[in-house]
Amino acid sequence: MLFESSYPQTEIDTDITIAGALTYDIGKAWEADPINQERWRDRPDRYGDPSYRHSVYGVHVCLSVGLPEEIAHISLGHSLEGDFIGLSTECFIVRQADTLWWHTAAALGLCHSGTEKAAGPTIRPRPIAS
């Protein structure tokens, strides 16, 4: 990693960081599934809305298939749930990259109307050229 070449005293597990970056959204299929979304929308009193988020389901998937705890931690910590746990260095790197991607998408006007506010009050989305 470029950071390590500039600061050789650092210790970043590149394998864990890359594996976490490749799998951190592994639970998205659960959260985005139309059948699940319909069930949650129709009966939030029973299931919640969603019953649990993709980051939590991602931990389940990661551990169920035998991925290391460090990878499951990145799945959980990359999202809002990461606000409630201590983050590993590798998780922090992936989380920041994910946040940067979404903030850039918001700045470019690529997010659904209203969701760009999550990027913060200073964002001024660019109109998409037609």
C-alpha cells in the first residue's frame, strides 16, 4: 500500500484489508431482496424494517462460510453499526473508502433524491448531464 511505503513503521494487513474490501457488502443481497423488503414493509410490527441490516447479515455469512473474524468485523464495522464498536485499522480503511465513494456519488448527483443529505450539509450535488 502507498501509505506503508511512505511510513514503513506502520502495520496494515493488506490481505485482510483487500479481502474486507471485497466482501464488506456481502449481506446486501439480504437487505435488497424484494421479497424481504415487501415483508418488512407490510409487517414492520412483526419483522422490523429491515429485520436486520446488511452489515449484520454480512457477519453471519462471513462466519458461516469460515472467513476470519477480521473479515466479518469489516462487514459489520463498515456501516452505521460501526459507530458502536471499536474498529480495527483495516476496517477503518475500508469504512473510509466506502464513505468516500458514497459522498463522491452524492456530489455527482448520483444518489436518490433526498439521500444525498447523508453526505452532510455542505454537499451541493452536481446535476447529471442529459
